[in-house]
Amino acid sequence: MWIAENARLKFIIGIALSVLVLVSYWGVLENDFIYYDDPLYVTANRWVAQGLDRETAVWAFTDTQQAKNWHPLTWLSILLDRELFGLKPAGYHWTNVLFHLLAGLFLFAFLNRSTGMPWRSGMVAALFLVHPLHVESVAWIAERKDVLSALCWMSGLWSYVRYANHPSLVRYLWVVLTFVLGLLSKPMMVTFPFVLLLLDFWPLRRAEARQLTWFHLVGEKFLLFLLSLTSSVITLIVQQDAMPTLSIVPFSDRLANAAVSYVAYMGKTFWPSGLSVFYPYQFSPPLWQLIAILALLVTITVFTLLRTRRLPYLAMGWLWYLGTLIPVIGLVQVGAQAMADRYTYLPLVGIFIMAVWGMGDILDQLSKWRVIGVVIAVSVLGALMILTVSQIGYWRDTSTLFTRALQCTERNYIAYHILAEEMKKAGDQATAEKYYREAIRIRPSFKAPYTGLGHLLFTQGRKEEAGSLLEKALRIDTAYVPALKNLADVKMSQGQIGEALRLYRKAFEEVQDNPELLNNFGIALFLTEHWEEAVSRFQEAVRLQPGYKEARNNLKKVLEVRKPSG
């Protein structure tokens, strides 16, 4: 009878969690693609445009350049979505929501199986599923890697609990499989073996219950640690070009930013307001602030460690939070952001466990007031759902999202640049120019707005000013393909065919799969009587983009008038 009642309760909680997600995330189905990585992953990716076939499956496992990541399982899931949904964003959003829900259900199953406390387990899973900090991971199609790796992570925890209760080779290999699939989705999975050791401490208590030594517990995870190390090395190699050097972001600034971020994430966990898609890097916080932040982190760490015997979940949850953030806390800086909401997707589970189990223990001592716990839980979840629905609304389209970013942050040069691009596409050239110039004013070393503004001025016939801006972009990065291509276009229009040809050729050395670059390069080759090479470039442009009429016409023309070689 008890088993039947427990199964019924788990089923009810599972249904309740599903309803929470569907209600909270229903609005995401109305959202569009975002002009910030979504083109890279879906809308402008020529490999993804092919859909899922043998060639693109091989590409998924061999590509390391498209997104400066090696995550073949993520690519395969996106390729499958392209087959199923074409360019309808609702389908991609629905897949993200489904993966998110399944991850939450596995989190509930893992906690319930390891602790035997369904209500607390359900509350932790509910917080994971409806917290607004997690909207970025779910509502952003390009963050498919987050929700997919989280599904692997949570199913891996559930598999590990099954292995720990009844060890066998098959169950161990199942844990390894979920870990490998997670690494193939996103390299942030590298901390998974360390979290398993935390589970051995609490709630599994394997060292006590089974009289296993910590040497044995670490040793049984040797293969997982080896896989983690391998993935870390691959990631460092692949992301090398996206990492600012120590001369740009000194290690002292990285340490300071890491400390600030740890506390900032906690602040946003308990007061999730002012969330932004991009947080600009703020160098050198005031010394007093840094000292206060470090003191807070040390105090919490010491407090939780001193309570390990009586309240082991505090140390486990806190070390989960600290440890799983290490790959993305900024010590190894990737990209220009100081922090990102999506980085909290897995780490916050540790904080949720601390909060729910701590509150549960307090209410257990006040048995007459347990109804207060129900009221608190319902109120918290209700408030978070309202905030999540609101946050999803900001992800409706690119302009809405980055306008919100300007409202929530200061000196957000990325937001100004992206909005300038949106204004240019909408035909509002005056506002576009204003936003480009503001992005340049805030961050003179940011190459993208020079290129965007240069292209805008070129289309207005302001060729000299356009050329000057594009040359500034190339002084920042001599191999920046958009600037090379746009400057070559300017030189072509000024009759400097030789200089244009040099720039096109240099851009082509960096990128060989840009149809517009290939077409314009072909024109320059044709004008300088490099007939055979011109034909090759036009043919490649047509192969990459069969509907490219200009390239087709140019190919036809050069084939008609070309002279025999020699």
C-alpha cells in the first residue's frame, strides 16, 4: 500500500511540475529567432540549412569553427529540428522547453530516490524549472547546448544513484554514457565527476553506509575524470581564438570579477530583477567592495563546512554551487561578458537544495506551523512564474531583448551594436548610425561597430568615411573578414581594383564559405583577367547558395567572355 501511495505521489508531483513549465513557458512559442548567435547556430548556418543527413552528421562531429565549441550532439539536435521545423522558431523553442522539463523531472527523480523526501525534491525541481534566471538557457535557441547538457547531467545523477544503491558494471557504464553525451552537448559538464563525489558525501553517505574509503570513491570515477580532462583540453584548444589575452583582461581583474560574480548570481537568485542578455565587463571594483565580497564568500564557506555533521546538505549545496561555476566564472575568460544568466543553469541547484532542505528542517521543528511552509512554497513559485513569464516576453525579438539590456545595464556596447544592426535592417539609418557611434565611444577597441557603420556609410555614398572606419576595424584585427570584405567593396567602387583584389584574397584565406565574398572576389578576379579563378569563385558561390542569382549571372558572363589560358 505504501509503495502504491508513494508512486501515486511521485506521479502527481511530476504532473504538477509539467504544468508549471507549460504555464510558465507557453509564451516562448511566440518568440522569434534572436540576432545574437541564432544566425550562427540556425538561420545563417549553411550546414544546418542542409538538414540532417550523412554529410552534416559528419560535420557535426568534426566542426570546431562555427561556434568555437565542439558540441556534436547539440549540432545533431539542431539539424534534426531543421528537418522537422524548417525556419519556424516555435519548433526550436518547443524542443528547448521539452529538454528543460525532462531535466527537471530527472532532477526530481534523482533527489527523491536518494533522499526519500518527495516534497522537498519536488520543490527543488520546481525552482529549477521556473526560476527566471534560467529563461536565457531555455528561451534562447542558440543555448540548446544548455538544456541538452542539463538533461544529460540530471539523467546521469539519477543513473548514479541507481548504481550507488546496487553497483554493477552495466549501471556504471550507463553513468559513463550519460556523461559522454553531456560532454558532447556542452563542455561545462566537466565538473560532473566532482559533483558525484559530493553526492557520495550527501545524500548517499556511501563512505559511511557501505564502509567505502574516499580513495575507493575517487578511484571508481577515474574514467570520468579522464574524460573530463580530455574535454577540457579540447575546449581550450577550440576556444583559444575567443579568449582575451591577459594583456586585455589581467588575471587580477579576472579574480575580482569571479568573486563579484559569485555574489551577484546569489543576489539575482533571491531577487531576480534587472536580468540582461549581456553584462559588460566592469574592471577593478572598489577595494572595499572586493574585500566585503571575499569576506562574505569565506564566511559562508566556513559556516557550511562547520555544519557538515549536523546539516550536511549545506556543505554539499554550497560546494556544488562554487564548483560547477568554476568553468564559466571567468578565470579562463571566453567572450566579452562579465557574467551571464545562463551560467547559473546547473550551479543554482546547489543553492536550491540548501534553501529547501534548510527551510524544511526549520518547519519540521515547528510542526504546528507547517501550513506556513505550504504558503511560502506557493507564494515563491507563483512570484517566480510571474517573473519568468515577464522575462520570456523580453526575448520576443532582438530589438525588445537588447532594448531591455540597455535599461538594465550601463555602457552596454554590445546592446548598442546589435540594436544598430536591427535599425539598419529596418531602414532607420539615422538611429543605426547613432547607436554604432555610441558603441564605438563606449568601447573603442570593439571592431564590429566600425564595420557595421562603415558598411552603412558606404551604402549612403560616404565612401571616404566608410573606408576610414573599416581601416580602423582592421587595425584592431587584421584578419577580420567582414571588415576586409567591406573595405574591398569600397575600393572596388573607387576603381582601386588591385587593392580590392588583395583584400578579397586575404578575406578568402580566412573564410571560404561566404557566398557574397566569393561573388565579389570573383568580380575582382574577372576585372583583372584571372579568368579561371573567377569561374571557380562564382561556381563555389552558386554551390553554397543555389538561389544566388547575381553569382549565377556573373558565372554565365565570365564563361561567355573568358579567354583561353596561356
